[in-house]
Amino acid sequence: VDDKQFGGGPGMLLKVEPLVKAIESLSQVAEGGEKPWTLYLSPQGKTLKQSKALELSHKKHLILVCGHYEGIDERAMDWMDEEVSIGDFVLTGGEFPAMVLVDAVCRLVPGVVKEWESIVNDSFFIVSREDRRDVSEFKDAVNVVNSFKSFLRALPRH
């Protein structure tokens, strides 16, 4: 599944053919016919913020592509919906960033965290002024946040 970089250079890349085959195979088995949202985790991606985690929590299916070595063959980027980073540093692979993203997204799915107050009262749950630049980058983000808050408040308390 790995190969030398086209044009030379140190390190190896994940080949495009097996990667695309895996993405297409997963897309075929997705329930409901909705195409999974495919994310490539890399240091070059847009930094993961709470607002992005909230947006991703509304996606029915996610495919997380974890680069290794020097990343993935650039041609595979045509199959990625977006590129996400967890910060300005380099790791040996995308597995740890994938775990961070999964944890941030899953806790925003209703029923994952038992106490809804825990989510609503998180320090980053409300979109801050600094993040408002990011909010404008995805459709109706403020409405999504408000809808999610309303949904959580309407859940029965135990």
C-alpha cells in the first residue's frame, strides 16, 4: 500500500489505488445511500475546532483517512471532502489525530454523554468571537449550534 514519492525525495506515501478502493468500498456499504464525508488528517489541514466537531457530529457517516510516512499520494485528495489538522506539529501518522477527532465528535452525538448539561456547559460549546470566522465557512453553523442546544434542553432529564 506504500510507494516512493513520485519525483523522488525521502519517505514513502500511501498509494492512491488501494486508498481509493477502500473509500469507494466503504461508500457502497453506507446505510441510507448518503455518501460518507471523507476527511484526511494531516498537519496541512484546517485546524480542528469545536465548531467543526459540532458540524461533523451531524454527518451520518464519516471516513477518516490517516496518512503515514510522508502522507498520501496527492491524487487521492480528489476523494477527500476536507483536510483536518489537530495542530501545528507533525506526528508519525494520522491515527492519534483521528482518535482526537472521533472523541470530539462523538461526545456531541445525543446519548453519548449522559448529562446534557455537561455538553451545553463545555467551555468551547458556544462559538466564541474568535471562532466566528470559522462559523461563516459552513452553512448555517449558528443555527446548527442553536438547534443542538434546543434539542439537548428538550431531552428528558433523569
